[in-house]
Amino acid sequence: MSMDLDELKSAWQALEQRVSADVKLNRELLTELKLRKARNAIGWLTCLPALELVLALLIASATGRFLFTHFFEAKFAIAGVVLHAAVVLYIAMTIRQIALLWGADMSGPVTAIQRALTAYGAARMRATKWVLILSPLLWGPLLIVVAKGWLGLDVYRLFGVVWVAVNVGIGIAMVPLLIWVSRRFRKALKALDDVKSFARE
Amino acid sequence: MTANALHARFVELLDRHRRIVSGVTGMYCRNAEDRRDLAQEISAQLWSAFPRYDSQASFSTWMYRIALNVAISYVRKAALRAKYTAPVNQSADDVADPREDAAERDDRVRALRRFIASLDELNRALLLLYLEEHSYRSIAEVLGISETNVATKIGRLKQRLLDTTGR
């Protein structure tokens, strides 16, 4: 059937009349709303990155302390620097996520809020992607730092330098595979482009 | 304003503008259960934002913005869930209640449904405001784009409808 946008209006009125019966806001819901503690949807979204930030800061202080203690022992210092740099990078990405939602609320213009929400989604995806790509590379330094820092054990002496080198090699070999897997995250970036182009055109 | 007075004022305004909630839920959800869920979510968000509502501003603009932002987020979340639970190529907002489709005797309403399903979330918001006969200025204010942009996009929607329905 063919129609133009103005004919669509009468069809819309017919449809709207029917669907309005489904969404009658009942007295129970309105009473419940009165009792419910106000929980802003966007404020709620920042809880998870805020929690991750606190955790990452605690880890950064531990790796920083490790680095300070073992700064002149190259075999530990290198592992410490790599791990500390990764945690600092993660902190920066988490702060960016929180900043994207800072000050936004659902009563803002639709394109602005959707841009903030999709940019936040894309930033989270990017952070997950980097964690995925870097995790096999960080496994070796993590083991070295945790074993030395917490248990006082020297992994180089315990397992041998060859074992450490093989672990680093496996980590490097896995990076191309994980980059390929992380291509799935491109969709999140496309959603952001869609919102931007809607506002721009 | 006391908590009771605030709630009473909110209920009164919500009741006066309840068409906004039914319009938004009708635009973004095809089955009755989803419409009810979305209406509850919108009401909850309106209530949580109400203490910050500036009474100098238009209530309907404020309400449309929240309702549309909540609806778009709801549909995106549902689409993500459906990606892992529904058959391929079927997103949650496309899932119609079969009884409703059977009851849909009006060809024009069916064509409208198809047209809505072919649009992305932001163009649905634009179409809703156009169908509810808002001015270009009001549409621009709700969506946060320029009036010229609104006019261009409505022109494109008209063309797309003509292409889709073959007139």
C-alpha cells in the first residue's frame, strides 16, 4: 500500500489510540514511584567505572610501591614499569569514561545525551579491547611482581629465565589473534558515528 | 515544596501529558508487554529527574527528552539482549505480538509499522515529533539539532516513505 507522510498521521492516530490503553499509568506504580529513592539512570551508569577507578588506584599504589622498592634491580624494575604503565593507562581510560557522562542527564537534548551514552559505550568497549589485547603480555610481569612483592619469591630463579622468555614470547604471539578478535568491537564505534552524523547533517 | 506536594504535582503533570508516554512507547515497542515495561521505566526516570525540573521551561519538551532518551537506551539494550537470545536478524523492537498483527486490519497502520521498523532510533524520534504535529523549532529543541536540519531530515523521511511504499 502506498502513502505519504501526511497520510501517515491518521494511521499514527489510530495506532496511538490503541497502544495508549496498554500504558495506563496505574495508581500502584505512581505510589511506588513516590517511595522509590530517586536514581538517575546516568548517575547509576557511572557507578561501575567509579568502582573500577578505586580498584585501579589501589593497584597503581601497590605497583608504584613495588617500583620504588626495586627501582635499581633491572629484572624487577622492568616488570614493575610495564605493569604500572598498564594500570596508569587503565586509570586514564576509566577517568575518560566517567568524564563522558559527567554532567549529562536524561533531560538533555536527545542527540547530545545519545552521543554521550554511545561515546561512553565505545570508550568501555575500547578499554575492554585493550585489556584483552594486553593481558597475555602482562601475564609475565604480573607474575614477577606479585611473586616478589607479596611472597618474596624470585620468579627468574624459581622457573628460570628461559621460562620467563617463553611466556613473554607466547604473549607477543597471541597479540595478532586478540587484535582479530577485538574487531567485533567496531560496531560500538559505528553507533557513535551514526549519532554524530544525525546531529551534523 | 514537601515530598507529598511534589509527588502530587508530578502525578498531575504526568497525567496531563500521558499521551507523550503512550506515543513514545508506541513508536519504540511493538508488543504490549514491552510498552508497559518501557512506560514504567520512563515514569521512573521522569520521577527521579523531577526535582531538577525548571518550571520556567516547557514541561512537554522536558518530558519528551527524557522519554525519548530512555526509550532509545531501552531499545538498544533490548537489541543487545536479543542479539544473544533471538533468532538471527530479529531485534527486540521488531518482535511483534502475533495476536496484535492478526488484529491489525488497517492497512495503513500496518504500513506505518513497517515504515517505523525500517528507521533507526533517532529518525523514529523525529518521526514521532512530526506525527504529533510539533513545530520545527520544538522538534529542534527536543532533539538538539538545528531547525534547518529538522526540515532536511523530514524531507528525507518523506522521500524514503514514498520510495518504501512505491508511490
